[in-house]
Amino acid sequence: MTIIFGLGNPNRCDDAVGLMILDALRAMDLPAGVQLRHHLGDGMGLVNALAETHHAIICDAVRGGQPGQLVTLDCSQALLPEQPFMSSSHGFGLAEAVEMARVMNMLPPKCFIVGVYVASLTTGYAVSQPVQDAIPASVQWITRHLDLDLLHG
């Protein structure tokens, strides 16, 4: 089973991009065995959710780059840098969750991050245009990845 997680906060402008990518994927005909899950909770909840699958794709907002730029990482192969990933309000964000899952032997054998660099994390609902423009490329990367995974197992 493959689980695609959309992370983010819909009340913090561009931080909603992971949720928006997931919503775009919901409108598509995805392969059997692919689940889509919003994840709004804490990092430990993500650790537990990662343990449920052998293949995870995590969509999230990242910071420090050109807004709208897409970054993909194979976190099953290497340690994640703490930056550019967001920390949650609880101080336990994506990078910490992935590394905690690795230490606890709960990280799936296949685990990828699809990140979009953000422009604004202020309170509000307006997602910047560069971040909105990155959603189709993110969806394309994910669907291409799923197709390759089906071909090569």
C-alpha cells in the first residue's frame, strides 16, 4: 500500500500547499492501493502513520528557497536536514518525525518528500501565486513516481 500524506495548516497561507496537492490528487484516477491522507496533527502522529505502509509520499511546505520551487527528497536513503522543513507549533515537524521513524524502525522502505518552497506563512487563507503554480508540477512528479513504482515494484 502507498500512502500519500498532505501536511499543512489551511489557516497559514502557503502552509496549506501540502493539503492542496492532496486535493488535486483526489480528482485523479490513481492506481489501486494508493491512499490519500490529510495530516494536520503532530509529528508523533505522522511517525505512527508512516509505520502503516511500505511506501509513503509526504507533501509539505518548505522554506528557504524560491517561492514555488519544487524539491523532492528520498528520505529512505539519507538523513534529512532540519532546514528547510517546517517545525510544527509543537516543535516537532516533518524532519524530526521522519528521523524519529527511522530510529524507531518505523520508516517505510520507500519514503519520499515532495516540498514546495513558500512565500508566506502568516495567518490567513491566501496562497501565493507561485505556490499555487507549483501544484501541477507536484502532482505530475507524484503520478510519474507512482507509475514508475508500479513498473519496477
